[in-house]
Amino acid sequence: MHQFNLDLDGAMDWVVEYHQEVETRFLDGLKRVPSWGPEIDKNMEEYIYGLANWPRCNDCWNFESGRYFGKHGLEFQKTRWVPLLPKVVDDPNAKARRENVVVPLFFASEADKPREEVIV
């Protein structure tokens, strides 16, 4: 958002467009993979499948590991709705600049769950 001076909706649109571009380039590249014979082609097919599957595996790990979403990861993975956590200024006298803001990673309790949400 900061790099391209976008609001939240603009950032989401950018991500969708970027994903489509990368996906198209990858699929177009698959059409141009040369053949090196049956044995090497089989190994290349397995390697390329691993490359194609890696982003999906990474996505699952992000939600299922507990690192980013705590015990709510599976719920967020299923619904694709992630609450926006409030920014908390560490020092009340400081300006709400990036270096002064603390963003909690997990909810301490259900009461701490924010009401505003964003789809990912």
C-alpha cells in the first residue's frame, strides 16, 4: 500500500492482477518446456509439479501453522475473512508513525477480536 500509494481496495486489486500475471507467465512457460527424452522429461514433470505446488503449500502452512493467525488460522483459511487488528501506539505521546505502532499478532481472547474485517 505504501510502495504504490494505494488504499486497501487498490492493494487487493493490485495483488489479484499481479497473481493473474504470474500465473499466466508460468502456464505460458509450461508450453515452452523442451523435451529431453522420456527419462528426463519424467523428472522435469515431477520438478515442475513441485514448483507449481509450492505456493499452495506455502498458503496452507501460513494458515495451519499457527504462526500468523494463532488458533484461528483454520477458520480464516476456510472463510478467507481475516480481521484487521487495531494499531496500538506504544507511547501515547508519540505520533502514530510506523516505527511507533505495535500490531498484535494474536488475539488474547475472543473479546479482543476486532469487528472490522477484510477478505484475502
